[in-house]
Amino acid sequence: MSAPTRDDGTQVRVAHVDEIPPGEGRAYVVGDEQVAVFRRRSGKVSAVQAACPHAGGPLADGQIDERVVVCPLHQNTFDLDTGESTTGQPALRVHPCRVEGDGSVVVGPARG
């Protein structure tokens, strides 16, 4: 998929799942926000705000495991499901994210 497209009034198709390698993240624009979308090795996809609240680090470039993303600038960690910091930083905004039957990754507006 070359560019994000609207699925309906709130959902955005940002990529094909194969464009995000397992264990990595990519940044996309959803509405007026940069969002980091991660494909866990299990195949589950997650989406959070793209900038670390500590110093604006590019979270899509961070290391992930099945549970957290580690900011590449100062090693702050955040839960990929809840956005909560495990290192005392403000929480991330979490976006609903899913893979459609055709492999499209769809991201919605942040919860909460």
C-alpha cells in the first residue's frame, strides 16, 4: 500500500502487513497524528503515538518484544497494549489496530 487511505470515517488503512517485518515498527500518519505501528513476532499488530513523551524519540525505530517497545533515545519502555510506561514516563496514546482478511493494516483514532 503506497499511502494511507480512509476505510470509513475513523479508520485508516496504512499498509499491507507484509510491509512491516515481524519484530519491527513503521510510522504512518493517521488523521493529524504520527502513529507507530508494530508487528510482533506472534503476528499481532499494535499502534501507539510515534513520539516518545520523554524527548520525542522515534518509537517506530525502537526495539520491541511481545509486550513492550523501547525508545531508541533513552531506553524508556512502554507497554504496547496499554501505552503505560514501565520506566516512569507519561503513558502513550494507544490506537486500535487490526489486520484485515486481505492483509491491510487498519488503524483507528487513539482511545481515551
